[in-house]
Amino acid sequence: MQLTRSHPRTRPIGMGHLRAFDAVARHLNFRAAAEELSLTQSAVSRQIQALEDEVGTALFLRHTRAVELTSAGSQLLRASGMALERIDTAVRQIRQSAGRKSVAISTWASFASMWLIPRLEAFQRDHPDIDIRIDATDNAVDLATADVDLALRYAVPQSVPASAQRLFGEQLTPVASPWLLRTHPIHSIEDLSRCALIEAGDAHRTRHLEWLTWQRWLDTFGSATGASSGKPGGGKRTSRASASAPKLSPQRWLYFNYANQIVQAALTGQGVALARLPLVAESLASGDLVEPLPHTRLDSPLVYWLLVAPRSGQRPEVKAFCDWLLLQAAATREAIGDVPDPDTLDNID
């Protein structure tokens, strides 16, 4: 049967027709398809005929004792089979989660893997009835329309809304694995030249992220050569030093796009990383990483923020997660000795 029309239809086809088509195409038998769908064989046949009319061509070759897909039918089956499977999966997930309390969080991958996820077990232990969904993306989301309840972001204070809550600020510091320091001890800035230096590969191309580069750190501390002691953070600086800062030539450079990759390379002894202190505080406390020049912490203008979707703030499960998150942030502030700028004090929990 070949159906033709001078003006083919463009409207979407019915879902019921697609279900019937999928069942017949899988079984290649109208009776078996009818049993699966709990319909009569004639009802399935009518749906297939209606679908062929909508599509404009035959989808099956009907033989005396068998049914065979046409080339058009095979093409439609490849598309409809995947689509129906995805729809069925989504419906199962919706049914399973219906009535359950959940919190959806948007954040970027490095922060999720290095700070948030390692702490989640404690929240789940205290709130076993709350499901957590983490959407890791570098793209900003519109909390007024996106399907998320919270966003954890990394930005300068001027770029976040007034409702944003400050979690903690940031300092940058050189870190390395203990066994790398046994073979390449670092007591002064000049000692870095005997090591590979690790940094963010795209920082030079992005405003504000230039603070994550070794060049910015060297511009600040390059004149403080030879020093090897001091209280962590005691000599931190935020402005550039003199233009006479040395041009350090390391053994080699390693560039990565994500903070977790930078830290992983340092953990495995591949070089010295210029790390974001809030993200490596646990590794420093455990001894997995060492801060060889603790007096050279560099304050960054970038801050970690919590933003709550307007429609989600009053839900008990969201409030519970925010309260827990702010307690975790307070512990991180204490661990890194974070003292916020006066302009941001009102945003502290």
C-alpha cells in the first residue's frame, strides 16, 4: 500500500498510534501486539492504518501469515523506539519520586566533587527522607525558571544579587604532595624552578580568573625570595609587588581546565599547584597535601555564594539543606582563617 498526497500533513502524530506501531514492529504480529496493549486486534489494525495515513506511506508489508517492516517503518522504529523508552524512563522516575522530599542543587563540577559531595554523607545521615539531585554545570541558571532549588556559585561580590549568601572567601596557595617535597624540597620561591608548576589553562582568557595564575602570585610575592617560615596567612597580600619580580622558569608547565584536575595532579606528585584554599583545606588537614610556603597566601576577589530560588526558600527540606550548608561553610571559614570584607559581612549566616 503506497499512500500519496499533494500536501503531506505536518501536524504531530498521536502517541497512541506510536504505541501500537512500536508493539507491532517489535512482535511483527498484530495479535501479539494487541495482547501486549490489552486491545483487540482490529483496534490495533485501525491505529496502524491511521498512522500510515498520517505519515503518508506504508509502514508494514502485510503478508498472509507474516508482517514485515517497510524501509519507512524501519526508519520510524529507530526513532520511536528510543523516544518511547526515554519517555517511559522519565515517567518511572517521576512516579518513584512523587510525594518525596527533594532538593535540586546547581553548581560547577569541581566544587561539587571537591567540597560538596565529600560532606553530603553527613546531611543524608541526618535527613534520610530527603533526596538530593546535583546538576553540575558551569553555565549560570535562572533560578526563577530553572528546575533547581539552590545554586552554589563562584563570583566577585559585584556580580551576584543582593539575596546571595556568602559562604566563604578564597585565598590561593602553593600546594604539593609530601613525597614530591621529599625529593624537591621547597624553602623559597626560587626552589619552585626545580618543579613543574600546575595552573588553570583558561584563567588568562577569563576576567577575574587571572587571579588563579602563577604570574599573579609571582607578581605579588616574587620579591619575597628566600623566606621559608611564617604563620600561614600571616604575610598574605592582595596587591602586586614591584615590577622587579623574577621571571620564574619552572621545569615544565601543566595546564588543566578544572580545579579538581589541578589538585589531582598535585596529589599524585606531578608538580606544585596554585590551589584554591577552601577546596584543599581537607587535604592539607589530612596531610595528603602540604603548603610549602604558608606565608605566601594570596587573597582572591572571588567568593563562594549560595543563591536560593524564590519559589523554593520556604520548603522545609530546602531550609534544612541551607541550614546544614551554612554550618559547613562556617567550618570551612574557620579552617582557612577567612575574614570577609566589611562589604560582605551582612551576607554571612
